[in-house]
Amino acid sequence: MANDRPQTSLERFLPHREGADALSDRVRLLLVRTLYTQPTSLAIGAANGAVSSFAAAYLSGESSLYVLAAVLTAIAAARVVMAFYLPARSGAGDARTLETAYEIGAFAYSAVLGVFAAATLLLELPYGIDLLMAANALGYGVGICARNAGRPFIALGQLLLVVMPMILVCLWLGGFAMYLLAANMLLLLPAMSSITLNVFRVLRDSIAEAERSQELAVRMQVLARTDVVTGLANRAGLNHALVETLVELPVDGALGLFWIDLDRFKEVNDLLGHQVGDRVLAEIGRRLRASLPAGDTVARFGGDEFVICTRVADKRACEKIAALIQGEITRVIRLDGERLEMQASIGIACLPEDGKDADALMKAADLALYHAKANGKNQASFFDGSMTRDLMRRREIEAELRLALQRDELSIFFQPIVDLDTGNIRTFEALVRWFHPEKGELKPDEFIPVAEESGVIVALGNWITAQAARAAAQWPADVTLAVNLSPLQIKAPGAALGILNALKAAGLDPRRLELEVTESLFLEDSPVVRGFVEQLSAAGVQFALDDFGTGYSSLAYIHNWPFSKIKVDRSFVSGPHVGKKSDAIIRAVSQMAATLDMTIVAEGLETIEQVQAVRDAGCTLGQGFYFSRAVPDYLAAMLLAQERNTDVHSLTG
Ligand code: C2E
Ligand code: CA
Ligand code: CA
């Protein structure tokens, strides 16, 4: 650091400011502050100087000494006042000002004290006045070197100014004792220089060391709060930022908390690899950060989730921010020539309406996010009180599901899958039903996801397969049974063997079982899944790809896995997207299936028009309310009996 102050003649005369210019501003400030610590010691010294000098003036009766005593006391008083008020007022950048202010006072005081002591020697006063003042001045000069070692230039300057007038007077007076005294005082200079500089070095190094370790600690803390992939705050950083934001928020301030979850990010990771996944996260993180003011918190909450906390005026402002976030995320991402289109679900919670602290806000935003996802993703949901009730219902369902099996509240219903040419039932799909004593009939869409999350699905799935197989064993041999399998069930140890054992116990030929799976199962090419499919295929079990068209809809799965059936999702048959496009898709899939020797099932057929449309498009099988809803086992048996004009009892008996 360059010293931009011109050197004074005093500075040229005094030892060079030891290493001062190599100091960082922070260390310099800390050292300068040591000058101002213990202002009381300064006050005691000042009082002592005032009393001694006035005593000397009084005892001697010299008017010139009265003048010097007055000047000395005035300087001392000004310095004491300064020592109490200046450091408190000045900020961290004021090291130079503080130092100069101290310097002026210190040099002035020392010079006057030195001149005073020299004058008493020169005037050869009685009653030991010269001894009083010389001892005073020397004591001050030596003591100050220790006290002000933090700024050696000042310390040694003060010593020099105190002793120099006395040395000159001793030399002027002459005589052995006086020469010896002058020599003694002269020797004080190198001796005190060496002591002061040593103390200074120790002080400077320990302050610098403390500074360095504090800096390091700060850097480590920053690292611990930063996410490596995106450079945004991580979970710890978010917690810290939230607490800070809440502390700084005015009493009537409002906040918006946005919890963002990327839709289908797992597929990007699984299909394109984790490296690409990380780059997508980094790009989205960068966009979010850039689109929001610097004061807002943008954090990655682990996985594919981000959290944003921002000051807002009201709900309308939140809506705008949510739209902005969606816009940034859905904008095409280009990576090495690949075009990626991402979408996100967002849960929004507002302070103070939805929660008063960080914890409550996060919980509310999490619930809102859960809703956004459950409602079909790619949307933003504001928290509202009913979401807490929904969550409680889920918790209840989770708790009661384990008991439902034992209490016999579950049963299996069967929905026919019909040949669209002949109208004959070819398969029954087993669909689970839960008749709750208080809540009434619960939909599988409500409790199957809960069963999956809680792991109950494994026990539940085994029970369903066993029950359904027992019913199916009673049907004519050409009617097959379709059972839905959740990916979690398949990944459970011994899954394939469990199914084969259930078939054996029920006496159902494995070739009459068809397992309906969704493509999410094949996203990762897991050896467990492959083993499961191979083991069951070898035993003759068939596989159907369920809900085709709702997921990633990659045709690759169809080639790589032994499906005998593709079930086109009911959104292609009824619902808002039906039209030429869905028709064309069914046609294309049907053609491909025909060449691969697979059958196509159209789901959700409710009207004769829909039946005709899918048949024209090339589907060979159909399922839906137009034919029949899912019915209990005895009604399924009756449907078969009616169709075959046979006596029901001969089938079920
Ligand atoms: P999914 O496998 O796609 O089953 C077809 C769903 O569509 C059934 O709903 C069925 O009742 C309904 N459906 C059939 N025809 C029509 C129609 O014409 N119109 C309309 N609007 N809907 C129709 P359900 O029984 O509520 O089952 C919903 C989902 O729950 C199933 O979808 C399946 O994913 C899951 N699920 C049902 N039972 C089981 C099971 O035993 N195990 C597992 N793992 N999942 C099951
Ligand atoms: Ca199904
Ligand atoms: Ca389906």
C-alpha cells in the first residue's frame, strides 16, 4: 500500500515507520486502536503531569513555568477528551485519521513535557524541582514506549521529543555528571527502540494471525453454506439466510417463499446421465439467481428442488414472481446441441398469512408444492388451510392402511378387457377397493401412493396378487388376469418368487397372468428389474405397458422389454386432448404393435363413439365403463357365464 502522505521533517528525523505500510487496513486499525485503549491511564498520566508541572511552577515562582504548565495541561485535557470520544465515532476506515489525531496530541504533549523538564534543569531550581520534572519526563518517555508499542513511530517519536531538550541542556550546562546524564538519556534511545520494535512485531504478528484465522473461519462458513453444483446457498445457507431475513424484516413486512421442484428431473438424470443433470441444475440456478434482486435468497434445497425467498407486496406480486420462475425454467436449455425443455411445480407460502417463522413457512410451502405436483405438475399452488387437512387425511390413511388388511376392509374388483371385434371378455384387470367403515369407499388413486410412500405396498401387493389369482383360477382357461404392479413391489427382495408361489397356491397357470407396469420402472436399467422380468417371463407370465402416453413415452422400452400389450392411457380416448393428434398417435402405436406382435388396449372407453374411433384407429382390445365398471368377483364370474351362456354355478362351484 502506498503512503500518500508527504513525509514531515519530523518523520525524516525519526526512525522509519516500522513495516507500517505493509500492514493491511484491518490490522492497522486494530493496532491504532491499541493507542486508544485504556483512556483512563491517559487521564491519570495527564492529571499527574498537570499537578507536577503546576507544583513545579508554584515552588519555583517562575512565570515562564506557569505558562508551560498551562499549555501542558491544556494539551493533556484535549487528549483525554479525544481518547474518550474519537474511537467511538470513527468507522473502520478511519485508521489514518485516528492515528494522525493521536500523533499530534502525543508529540505536542511530549515536546512540552521535555521542554518543561529541560527548563527546570536549565534554571537550576531548588527543592528538587528539576529532579521531579526530569524523573516525570523520563518516566513518561519510557512508559509511553511500552504503552504505544503498537505504533512504534509514535512511541519512539514521543521518547525522542521528551529526552532531546534535556540532553541538549545537559550538554549546554556541561560538567561530568551532566555529560553522563546526557549519555544515559542518549543510550535510552537505541535501547527503547529495540524493545519497542520487538513488542510491536509480536503484537502485529499475533493480530495478523488472529485476523487470518478469522478470515479462514469465515471462508469455511461460506463454503459450508454453498451448494457446489449451482453455487447457490445450500440447505444450511438457506436456513441461515431465512433467519437473517426474518430478523431484518420490519414488523409489518411481507415475504413470499417459493419451493420449486423440477418435474421429471429424474428422467433427465437417468437418460442423459448425472453430469448433464448437474449442468441443467446449474443453468436453472443461474437463471433463477439472475432474474431476482440480489437481496433475495435463492437456494438449492438438494436434489432437483430450489427455494426462493423474497420481499413481496402481496399475493399478486407472488403470482408474478411464480410466472417469472416458470418462464425461466421452461425456456429451452441447450447443452452440447441437445435441446432440453424443463418444467417445474411450485409451492408458495406467504408471511405473515401462512406462517410467522421460517419453519412454518417452509412447511406451508412444502404442502403447497405437494398439491401442485398432485394436481398434475407444471403449475404453482398457493398454500391454504385445506392442505393441512389433506395431509392429515394422508397420515390417517397411512396409519389405517396397515390395519385395513387385517380388518378385511379391502377387496379386489375386476374390470373386463374386451375384444373389440367380438365383444368377448379376454381379460379381467384386478383393481383394489377399500371400503372404510367411516370414510366410505376410498379410491386407489388416494391410497396406493400412500402405500408406496410408506412401503405397505409390498404386503398389499402380495395380498392382491394372491386374492386375484384365487378368483381367476375359477374362470375359463382362455380368460386371463391382469394385475397392476407398483415399481416398489418389484424391487422388493424375492418379488418374482412371491408371485410364482401365489400362482401355485391358487392353482393358476402363470401363462394366464399379465402384469401391468408403467414405464417409470424402466427409466433406469436396473439389474433387479431385469432379473424380475426375466424370471417371470421364463415362467410364462406376460407383461403389459400401462398408461402409455402419459410418461416419457419412449418407444425404446417397447423394443427392449417383452411386452405383449400396450395400454393406451385414457387421456387419449376422453378428456381435453382428444382429437386428430391423439388419433394419429393411437394409429402409429397400433401399427407398430401389429408388426411387433403386440396388442393395443384402449383404456377409458365410455361411449360407443369412442369404441368405434379406437377400433378404426387399430386397437384390438378395449376397457372402460362402456363395457363394465370394475365388479366384485362373483359378478365377474356372472359376466363370463352370461357371455358363454353357461350356468354360473358350474363356473364358480
Ligand atoms: P389403472 O391401472 O390405469 O386402472 C384403470 C383405472 O381407470 C381404474 O381406476 C378404473 O376404474 C378406471 N376406469 C376404467 N374404465 C374407465 C372409464 O371408462 N372411465 C373412467 N373415467 N375411468 C375408468 P381405479 O380402480 O380407481 O384405479 C386407479 C389406479 O390405481 C389404477 O390405474 C392403478 O394405477 C392403481 N391401482 C388400482 N388397483 C391397483 C392394485 O391392485 N395395485 C396397484 N399397484 N395399483 C392399483
Ligand atoms: Ca392398470
Ligand atoms: Ca391404465
